[in-house]
Amino acid sequence: MLPLGKRAVNSAALAVVLCIGLTTPVFGEPEITEKIVFYEIEGQSGRELKDQMGALGPKGRWARTEWRVNWSSDCKLSVKLTFIYPKLKSPNSLSDDLLSRWDRMMDALIKHENGHADITLRAARQIEDAKCVNADEIFDNGNRLNAKYDEDNRHGYTEGVRLSDD
């Protein structure tokens, strides 16, 4: 059985993730709004959880970061990030081993999705630094970099986003 502390740490980490859904205006930088959305899954094995995420996850993926970058005629930027993650319906019904693997996978998944956010925020700052000259081109390049990021690490697999029954 996992120590109670591990389950409490997992809950605390989730609470921290939930708290980032705040608007963070910083002088000289884009206004950034982050939101987290969850979809619920259930299962008793890694295979069942993977199947649920594949069926219920955004666009057939386990998680997704959606972004919208807007700029005004005077080049004031805003960035809206929406993180979509799976959430266990009944985490206490899982074996300690599976719950431990779930926690590791979720840590890696959050890190991976934050990688997408970082790429998007770099693109927004480049747009701002360029005073919105060629903004569409910079934004399109950011989209290409996000796609390459997924291609290079197989949608996070090489970063630990996996949940095997091995």
C-alpha cells in the first residue's frame, strides 16, 4: 500500500495545477490566461485506463493543450491556454502499483503539455518583440514547432507519458 503521504502529495500537486487558472498580466508581456479542463475515466488496469483516454480524450489523445494568441492593432497580445487532462473517477479503487504508475504518467503528461505552452508563449513574445510585424508568420512557425515537439517525442512517450501493465 502506498503511504498516505503519496496520495496527499498527488492531491496537493493537482491543487497547484488547478491554481494556475489565473490571469497573469505582466508589464511588457502578453496577458496570459490559463484554464484546466478534466474528463473523467475509470478502469482497473493500465489497458482499461489507456482505452478510456483514447476514447474520451481530446481528439483521441490522452491530453491536449489548446492555445489562442490574439493581438490588437497597437500590438497588445493575449494568450489563452486550455489544458485538457484525464481524471480518475475512483482513484482509491486502483491497486497501489497502478496508482503509482498513474501518478508518474500524469507528472510526465503535465510536463509535456507545459512544453506546448512554453512553445506558444515563446511565439507570443516573439510577436511582441517584433511589434507584430509578420505576426501570422511567427504564429504559424510556433504551430509548426508544437507539431514537431509531438513528433520528436512521440506525443510525450519518450518523456514518460506511458502507462503500461508491464
